[in-house]
Amino acid sequence: MRIVIKENRYEASSFAAETIAMQLQKKPNSVLGLATGSTPTLCYEQLIRLHKEHYVDFSAASSFNLDEYHGLSPDHPQSYRYFMQQKLFDHINIDISNTHVPDGLNENPIQACADYENEINAHGGIDLQLLGIGRNGHIGFNEPTSGLQSRTRIKTLTQSTTHANSRFFGDEEFQPELALTMGIGTILEAKKILLLAFGKEKSAAVQTMIEGALSAYCPASALQLHPDAIIVLDREAASRLEHIEFFIEVEEKQQALMKSLNLS
Ligand code: GLP
């Protein structure tokens, strides 16, 4: 794991957007794994700016989103397909037919999940996967105790997650308790992973993910196994790390080394 600690969420989001832009420069037909929630929105704003001002080109790229609520149509304002259209796809030059979000309305969600896996494989796998983290350590909708080698499937959300996400739903509105999500095994197959976490409400999950034991109880701890996972934090999200000074020093030394080798 590479731990990058930025002063605030704006700097952290710029770093993430630049990493995605570099990926597209290196490989214009990259397969991007995308995430929803409040965390990636600033990164998407930065990507839109980079597209408009610096012509970062998405025309050959394709995307796969991590998850979708079961029972919400793509035009439901709380569906993740709707979120992606509003926050990113409508503002960049990605071909919408190359964007994929699990089908929350499919009458056979088990088949829909298997098809999603096949589609990812048919695209040659995910080059760069963007992630947020839930307060209980979930990634995608892989709640605590999710299998560390799980694949895309339909999952029951925990009360803590439905409660955290209830802020987006009206009082009387139907709020799904099931979701289709890439599995932890699916996520770990991405060639590069970029996880963002901001704010003190994420600090406990962040500490367990980085410094705790590898455990299904903290699904994000599975990233300890990944050879190229970058964890990008603001100061608040990093505040409970016991080894924060060491992580800062490692990153500084790494940057200096890259610079001396002309690699940064
Ligand atoms: C949801 C999503 C996750 C996201 C998490 C955190 O449950 N399925 O992908 O990481 O919420 O959301 P937020 O970024 O709003 O804190």
C-alpha cells in the first residue's frame, strides 16, 4: 500500500484526478473502475475540469461501476447510474455505450452479476479502480464479513450502511436494502487501485484498513494484498494512524527517489 496524505480533500481529489488523467494518457483505451458516494465527487469535478481545460480524452475509455442498488431504475435520482451521468459522464467525452453499471432492475440479479463479471473480463480487466470506503470498512457494497475472494453478486446491506445512506433518500421514499456489487476478489484483480477517504468519520475504518489485520471484518483491509494500491487521505481521515509520521516520511523519500531517477 502506498499511503498519500494531503492537507485537505481538494488536494487529495486533485491528486486522484491527475492519476486517472495520467492513466488515460498512458493508455487511452483504459478500463476505469468507478465509484459513487460523496467521496469521489470532487475528483470527478477535477476530471471534468481537466477534460475541458486540458483536453483529457475519454473517447476511447470504458468504465465499470462498482455497484448499484437493487430495485432502482437508471433514471431514479438515487441510482448509481443516475449519479454517474450527473456527476461525470454528461460532462466528458466518454462514449455512454462504453460505460457499465450493474443492472439494478434485472429480474435475475444472479445472472446479471455473472454477466457483469464476463463483461469486465471481455474488456481485458480493469486498469484503474477508484474506491471510497464505508465507515464500517466496506468497499463497493462488500459489507464486513464479505468473502475476501468474492465475485460480483447481490448483497444485503448492513443497518449501518443503510443508515449512513438514508441521508440521500426522502422520509417516505423506498430505500433499497439489497445491492449488486463487484466482489472483493473482483476489485483485487484491478491492475491499479486508488482509494480515497476524507473526514474524521472515516478515520477509524482507515486505521483498521491500513494498520489492522487482514480480515473480512474490514473488507478494505484486503487491499493490503494488492501490489499497486494507493490510499489517498486528507489529514482528518489519517488522524488515527499510529504510524502517520512514518507514512509521511516514506512518501517524501519515495518522491525524492522518483525525482532523482526522473520518474515523477
Ligand atoms: C456507499 C458506496 C461505496 C462508498 C460508500 C461511502 O455505500 N457503495 O462505494 O465508498 O458508500 O460513501 P461516501 O463517500 O458518501 O462516504
